[in-house]
Amino acid sequence: MINFKRFEANFNAISRFGALKGGGLTRLAFSKEDLEARNFLVNLIEENGFKLKIDNVGNIYAIYDDGCEPGEKPVCVGSHIDSVPNGGFYDGTLGVMAGLEALTSIKEAGIKLKRPLWLINFCCEESSRFKTATIGSKIISGKLGLQRLHELKDEDGISLFEAMSKFGLDPQNLNDSILKEHSLHSYLELHIEQGPVLERSDISVGVVSGIAAPIRFEIIIHGKADHSGATPMNMRNDALLAASHIIIAANKFAKSKKTAVATVGYAHAKPGVLNVVPGEVRLGVDLRDIDKASLNELNNELRNFINELSSELKFSYEIRELSSDEPVKLSEHAINLLTQEAAKLGIKTLTLPSGAGHDAMNLTKLASSVGMLFIPCVGGISHNIAEAINFDDAFKATQILTNALIKLSNE
């Protein structure tokens, strides 16, 4: 039922927007490239005869409800099309285009549905620009309010609220974009794994059991800028030296846990010149785990270490909270359904957790059943211009996705 050539052609077409000469793409949320890709998606939605809705914060909905029973909750599929800087083509975008192909194929086949189908392209899933991930799905689930839109800013000092407004959206009326709890019947998402497990297991499709959550914060370390030649070692208050201890500690504490990971994604030193002892450093910290208790323990250990280190090395600091999400377990019903539909198609699957966050994690209170499918990425590489897949795997996963959407719609 899936049209492989159309699916691949549409995917390749949307991949032009933000594509880099050396491979990969940069398509930051609310950028010119994002707008071009969004306009392309909107045109495809309308050309295929779906109803179009764009909410006040930029989430795009394609709605197919021909012949459905009135008042039934929708079955949803979705992901995102924004990217990290110098990222790959497949992260997020593959899920959106797979969802569009699924809806298009179901419509073409004239399959009778009880519940409507929605495709959702969530805005600003990546944290690259505003240091907070899954913004569109957080907003519709009531997890991110108007004040935070003003507080979250990019490196140029542009707030999320300003970026949305310049994009022609209406973030002031954010509340109109929020969906009621349990207003959706179900939600499915297809994504690349962003890790090496499926490829090393030689399995084309993974069924996701749960999603790890990040706690993210920025540490600003205040030392003292001094002349690098004239300041004795025992008289320095080196902010970058303090930062190095924190980076090592984050790595050490995460390794002591079973499933936790810790990343310091950036370290910006000031004044940032060769002959001056750094007087200030900003660190971006990303802690993740699929186990809530372990994640909280890691968070507390690192913060306690920073506090003790500040007394030892005589620096002051402040911590700016960026986000704090909770790990989620996905629906057993969705896991079983996706596994069963794969088996009917003769496709072998592996059930595995997701170490990366996804929009699906914010849908668990909106939908009674939430599930995800993964496909392998070459070398487990993602958030990188070298990101690559075997499109046959995407085709297999989209077949499973389509059949599962039909089943959920007619439950």
C-alpha cells in the first residue's frame, strides 16, 4: 500500500531546505530554512486533500477525517522537521514524511476509518537554538507556558516569543494551542535510533519501550580574569580550571550509574584570549536517564559537588535551569500492536529503550496509547552530517506504522 518511490521522492525534496554543500543540513527552528521546509510540507498536505491547521505556536496539523464517526478521538502520528546545526537529513524529518505517506496511502486505498487521523509536525523539537527541547509538544501538553517563551533566548538574545512572533505566529495566545488531557486516542512516532543497537543486531525495526529524559541547566562560573604571565599559580581564581573539574565529575558520576549519561555540550570562557586567566565560564549540562530515581541522584550528586568545589577553589557560581523532564514508559498496548503488525509483515523487531528525548514523551497524558518505532542509522551516528540510513528500513517501518494507524483508528 505504501508508495516507496513517492515516499523517497518527497523525503528527498524536503531535504533540500537547509542542505549544506558538504552534506547534511542546518535547519534551525524558526529560521528561513525552517520556513521553506514548512511551506513545502504545507503544500504537500493541501495537494493531498487533507485539512490543514497551524496553531498559534507553529505546530502543523494534517487532518484526515473522511467518513469517520463524529466525536471520536483522533489517532495521531508525528515528529519534527527542524534540525541541529550541521545535522543529518533523517532526525525528525523521516517521521513526518513517513506519517504523511501513511495518511496518503490510507486515503488513496479508501480504507474506512472510525477515528480521524492526524499528522503533527511539532515546532522546535531540537534544543540547539533555545536550549530547551520538544517545545511544540510541551506547549500542546501544557508543560511550557507563556513566561518561558519570554525567558528562553538564543545566542543572539532573541527570545522564543520574539522568534515565533517574527515567524507570523501568535504566541501571546499560546493557551489556544493546548490540548485537553486524554483528548487523543493514540500517538505513534517513527524515528531513527540515533544509536548503534539495531545496526549491530542486524535488525531493521525497533519497538521503543521507554524514553530517557533530560535535566538541563547552564552553570555560570565566576572567577577572576588576570594576566597569564604576571599572576602566580597560587594567586589565581581560574574559572576554566573550575569548569574542568565539573566536566570530569559529570562524566565520573554518570559512569557510576547503570543507564545514565552526562554531557557538557559547551564551555564558553571569557575573555577567551590566550594571555588572560579565564574570569568566567558558561557550561551547558545535559543529564539523562531512563530511570527517574537514578536521574535525580545524578543531578543531586553533581550539584553538591559544584557547591563543595566552589568553597575549595574560591569561585562563585549560578545555575540557570533550562529544562527538567521525566523519563516515560510507553504504552504496552502500542508496543504489542507494533510488534504484532511487524510480525504479520514478516519483519523482525527488537524492543529497546530510547536514550534520546522525543515529542512522544510529552503525549502520554494526552493520548491513552503512545508508541514509537526506530530504524537503524549507519554507525549509530546522528546529529551529524554523516547521519545515514538504508531507505528499505524506512519503508518497512512505514508499512508497520500505516497498519498500526488503521488498527488504532478502528479499535
